[in-house]
Amino acid sequence: MPEAIPTAVRKTAFALTASLALLTTACTGQTGATASDDASKDTTINFWHAWSAPNEVAGVKALIAGFEKAHPNIHVNVVGNMTDDKMNQALRTGGDKAPDVISSFTTNSVGKFCSSGALVDLNPFFKKSRIDPETTFPKAMNEYTQFDGDRCSVPLLGDAYGLYYNKTAFKKAGITSPPKTWSEFRADAQKLTIAQGGGYKQLGFMPDYHGWETTTEHYLGQFSPTYFDGKGKSNVAKDPAFAKAFTLQKNLVDELGGYQKLEKFRATLGDEWGPKHPFQTGQVAMQLDGEWRLGMALAAKPKFEIGVAPLPVNDDQAAQYGKGYITGTIAGIAATSKKQNAAWEFVKYITTDTDAVVNFSNAIHNVPSTLAALKSPKLKYDPRFKTFLDIAANPESTTAPASLNGGVYLTTVQELGYDYESGKVTDLKAGLKKAAAQIDTDIAQAK
């Protein structure tokens, strides 16, 4: 199980919008249909990625070794621990030392990568290789790697979000199974909350948006929202999923003690990545989190049994229980690269070869990103990890769509969440309308 901060989560989702401004000028270069280099000749390509933890670096090294064994004429020069800022700048300038292939932790960057032309459209490559992305990748991953019909990226492992729960605390509270609907979840959260003085001995769930992974987009994933309409306009004020998600979270805040009390308690808790994470210490009984948390929690040797299940769904979507929010790492080919056919051989191998994807998943403990790899008997994992494999393969699982200006729209939605949970905004309907207008304005200005 994972010992390091996960790939997709390590992204600073909302800070990305500034770095992605580097891509405002379209790049020029070959496209998949016109790439002319001979991939059968001896050549070297540059691969830039963001992994840095020892187990991740070792996993990347093994992945490349497998590729070079299968393609002895193509050599891969690796540059690791690269930020999006550095990759974006290199994609603009090109040159012999610039990347031919990049791997980014940030799915929010896909819209910018595609619309700017920084990465080539991979559709021609997939077609030439007779690979159908829609039957190769899980639905949500297939969706977040393209924008406006331009498939400028491809999934390279992913993260799936589910529910961790303290089985020992559940038993003491008389709860026999994890909640499947939000109504059940709210009731369980209250049963699991034990007051102590002016605070909590045990909190059933920390609902605050400033908590650990309890962001608006992660909550919203369980409501299957439509962020944009057919014309590309914000749907935040029109799709009832947004109001339902905001209302659920606000109800949890109010029912579990109120914003001020919860924030006061949160300030006393450990950070997300250390051994004193409040779920691992038993201070919080349920946790919305990704697949990496299991390994980190087990490494902390908690004094209780850990349970894992899908996150609940809204009561009117009970039949969709088992879905979750999906995000992940992406890979793409630089438009400035003069070795795009060789680069494609590498990208194709690391993202569609079943054994390569499985071995990489085993090495860095993220969710496999092909349907075949998700079912591979060669996967090694704690039985509880299968919950996340099932969530990734579930066609009802969701993601946040790519946008012309990256994750700016998600920032706007999150800011409304902060204001609504704290009481600064009391009229949710008006708040959603204002957020929608802001999102539309930001996208219009980015064109």
C-alpha cells in the first residue's frame, strides 16, 4: 500500500490556474496525422514527469526498463520531479532538451493543454494503432483526458475516492454496515459523534470544506453533476445536483455542531499526510479519501479495524451506489517534438500495455487506468483496495470536466462552498447564480 502522497492528490488543484497561464499562446508542431519520424530507427526521447518519492521513482525506472526491452531502438531520457510550471515553459519553447512526452498530476490542465495546442491530439495515433480509447479506459478517465473532441492526453494510473470507516466505533454505536445513502450517512455521523467538554471525544465525520479531501468537487462527484451545458455555459445554477450537494454538506455542518465548533476542533487535529491524521488516531470515525489512505492508515498502526466502502449516494440515486469520484495522472506528447511517432510508442506502452500498467500500479499503489488492468490477476493489493478498483471501473463514477481555463471554475465553486458553510452566504440559489455568472465570465476572458 502507498507510503507517499498520491500522484493526483499532490496536485495543487486550485493554484494550477496561475501556472497554466503559461499556455495561453498556442504551440506549433507536428500532429499525429503528419508525424514523420521513423520509430523503427535508433532514437532517444525525453520524458518529463512529476514523481519524486523513492517508490515512485523506482516504479518509473522499472516502467521505462520494460519499454526499452520491448523497443530496444528507442531510448528514454528521464527528467523527474518536474513541476507543471517547468513543463509548461518547456512545451512552449521546445528544443533538443525539451520533453517529447510529459506526465502531469493535474487533470485540471487538460483543457488548457488541448486548447493551446501544447500537446498533440492523440486520436490519429489511437486510430493508426487500432486502439479504441472508449473500450480501453474507464469511462471517467476517458472523459478527463480530452477537451472539445481533442484527445491531447491519456490516463496513466488514477485515484478513486471512497469512504473509510472505523469498524470498532461502528460496532460500539450499533451500526452494522457502512451507509449507502446520504440520509444513512447523516444518521451514522451523528451516532458516531461523542461530545467532550466544549468539543469532541470522537467526531463522526469532519464535513468542512477545509478538511481532508472534503472538497466541493469530491462531494459533488456523488451527485453526478453536469458542470456545463451543451453550449459550454455554466450549469451550476441550473442542475439541481449542485444545490443538493451544498445542502447536504451544510446540513452535516449544522447537525454535527456548527461551523465554528467544527473549525475549532479541526485546528487541534493532525495534518493530512502525517501519522496523526484524525482518522488514523480515531478522533474522526469516517473519512472521505482516496485509495492511498489505506496504506498510510495501516502504517500508522491504528487501534481499530479499518473498513472501506464506496461513498454514499443521494437517496434518489440509490441504484448508483458503488460509484465515486475519479481523477489521476495524465500523459501526452509535446506538439514541439520532432519524434512524435517514437514518443507514441512510449505513450502507448506505458498507458495501454496491461502488464506495464499493472506493474506500475503495484509499484506506486495507484489505481490502474485500463479496464483490462483493473481485472488483472497480477494486481497485488490488500483485499480492501478492491473497493477502489471497482469504483474506477464503475461506469457511473464521475470526474470534473476539462475547461478552457483549467480549474478556475472549480475554484469558483469551492469559494462559494467556503462562504456557504461559514454563513457568509445564506441564499444558496443566489450564490449559485453568481458563481455561474463568474464562471462564464472567466471562460469568456480566457478565449
